[in-house]
Amino acid sequence: MDLIYRNRIPLTISLLFLLSLADMMCGFLSRKTIAHSFFAISLIISFYWFQHHAPIHYLDL
């Protein structure tokens, strides 16, 4: 179970980088609506990831 949990984190980060690349390419090619959609999707996924997978519990004193 721990191996599955550890392998999910790089996949999520790779997805975020892929969505950011698609966002930048669409913005560069003047497809603003699609670029904004990719940005919104990547923002929602990153908020989810930071809420559930980021090591914030290390900051608890």
C-alpha cells in the first residue's frame, strides 16, 4: 500500500507540469480560452495535492 501511495505523487506532479506546459503553449498560440481552462484545471489539482499530500504535518510544533 505504501508503494502505491509513493508512486502517485510523481504522477500528480508530472500531470501538473504537463497542464502548465499546455497552458503556456495555448497562451503563446493565442488560444486564451483554452489556456485559461488548462490553468484553472491545474490550479484545482494543485490545491487538492497540497491539501492531501504536502508534508504540512512536519510544521506542527
